Amino acid sequence: MARSAAQRAAKKLQKEKSVPFSEKEENYTALLEAEAEKLGCVFFEDSGEGRDLETDTLYLEDVSGWLAPIGTPEKDAKKDENYRFAEWKKCENGEIVVEFKRYDLP
């Protein structure tokens, strides 16, 4: 399967050295886009949820938003059933990955 531009950008940033702070958030957005795309989706960010971490190439934070199939207009994606939390984690090999999780209210 061919990699998209977002996936290539996310892979590249894992190998970069230090970048200016202004690019770190952009890099994280690219990583979020790439992870959503792997699921055949697009992620519309709503708000930051904390658990911040700054690395040489990323400014990470768990974020909430809507995860919907690629091609879904933003106005149609913003439904309760699409609401997810994008939570980052660092793997043993040092790679940063994002998981989209749904938390249902009791």
C-alpha cells in the first residue's frame, strides 16, 4: 500500500533532529493526520486534553475531536458517535504513536 503525504511526513519527523518549536505542533498535527488516515479516517481536532510532552521534533498533547471516514465534511463529522480522544504513547523503540479512543458515559 502506498504511503500518503501525511504518513511520509510523520515517518520523517521521527528521524529528524531538533526543530524549532513552531514546527513541533505542525509535526504532531501531521502525525495525527497520518494515524487517522491509517484507519481510513480524518480527525477534526476539538481541544487539548493535557498530558503534554515536548521532544526534539514534537509538541505532544492528548486531544479530543471527531474521527470520521475520509471525505466526510466537518459539519457532518461532528456527531457524538464520532467523538474520540487521540492519546499518544511512546513505544519501546522510541516511536510515538497515537491511538483514537472512545469513552462512553455510564
